[in-house]
Amino acid sequence: MTKMKLGKGLSALIPNDIDVSDRKKFIVVETDRITSNPDQPRREFNESSLKDLADSITRNGILQPLLIRAVNGNFQLVAGERRFRAAQMIGLERVPAILVEGLSRMEQMQLALIENLQREDLNIMELAEGYARMINEYGLTQDELAQKVSKNRSTITNTLRLLNLPEEVKDLIRRGKISGGHARTILALNSEREQLEVARKIIDENLSVRVLEELIYGKKRKKRGKSLKLKKLPPDLADAETRLKRHLGTRVNLKRGLKKGKIEIEFYSDSDLTRLLELILEG
């Protein structure tokens, strides 16, 4: 049987705005008494990554306790799904855990989401779906959600926009076939047909995000009758232009003359303009 070892604890698990100081205790619990969290935002679990984690637990033990709550005489996982699955994989009979009493469903979902955010375990689509559930099921505004997960409001807004992509594209993101950077760039395309075509092209031709940006934004410039042979921007301006594109989720064009410059920001509908105004004025 794998030896159980303990490690660091609560401060890494529970955010400051959830006060559990008087309703938590450390326990060691049988693995078969724990069930998975139904509010776990993570849907894809890479088997190779789980095997690596299982090997680490075999060597070093579980370095951070699971977070659980009591349910009908047994326990339900709140945070620590990958550690739990890895422990099951190697036949660990008992695991260290922090038992928290009186967690609300929203607190449970928040803790599961935050744990994955801290470890960067979620892909961007799982993250968008997790955000949407907290907004739709618990009536949070984007500002309130941003505060709870310690993100900028603009980050929340841009992530939620990914839910507007075609289902096939969203599934490719969930499965890690295309990245979040690819997905945000695809959003600049107006039709589902174009979005699907480009998503398939990313996979078929192994396109980087930078190449994809040139493909999409260059295509839009061509449609407006502008030359694709643009004078190369200085490195500092090129970096600023790229950061603006990714922050705003749309085409941005920086131009600088001898004494002044200008920033051109594209929008594709009234709702897109409203979104951009919110990002600029409130961000």
C-alpha cells in the first residue's frame, strides 16, 4: 500500500472571501467514501498527466489535502479532483482531507473553479462554461464574478464570448486541439462557416496564433481594399498592438507618424461595439 504523506494546507485552497475559519477540520478519510464533485468545471482529464501525478504521489505522498464536505454519512469532493483520481489509480486506501461544514452550492462551485484557475488546469472552454454557470445559476454579475475569482472584468467578458462559437469549435477547444489564443482570434470572423473552416485549418496546417492572426486580420484588410504589405512597426509598438488585440478580442491597428499616431479598433456589430466600450471604459 502506498504510504500517505501530508503537506501544505488551507491557505492555498480557500480564497479570502469564503470564511471557513470556524467550520473546518483536518481528517484522514477512506478513499471509497468520497464521491466526485458534480460541480467540477473540468471535463477532460489527460490520462498521461494523471499517471505522472500518480507516480509523484507514490514517491512523495499527497502534498496538499483534498477539500471535502459531508453528504449523507459519506463525503463529496469539493476541490482536488486530479489528486483524488490519481490516488484511486494507485490504490491509495486513505487520503488526507480538509472537511468543511456548511458549504453552500455556490461556495463549492467557486472553490472548484478557483483551484483549477490557480493550477491552470482548465482549458479556456471549461473556464468559460464554469463562469457561465456561476452567472446563470447564482445570479452573479460579471463584476461580482471577477471579484470572486480574482480576475479583471475584461478577462471574464472575453472568456464568456467563446461560448458564442459553433459547437464543433468549442469541442475542439475542450479537447485541447486548438488553444485559447486560437479561439479568441477565431471570434473575429463573422460567420459560423468561416469559424469552422478556420478551426479545421488550424488543425490541418498546425497554424500558430501569430500566423492565424495574420491570416484573419490580413484577410479583413484585403476585403477593405488595403494592401497587405504594411510597413513593419517598431518592436515596442508591435508589442502594444498585439496586447491590445488580445485584450479587446478584435483587430487593432496602430499607426504612428512623426508627431502623432492613431489607434484603429474594429467592431462588427452594435453588440460588439457595446462590448468594446465596456472593456475600454470599465477596464
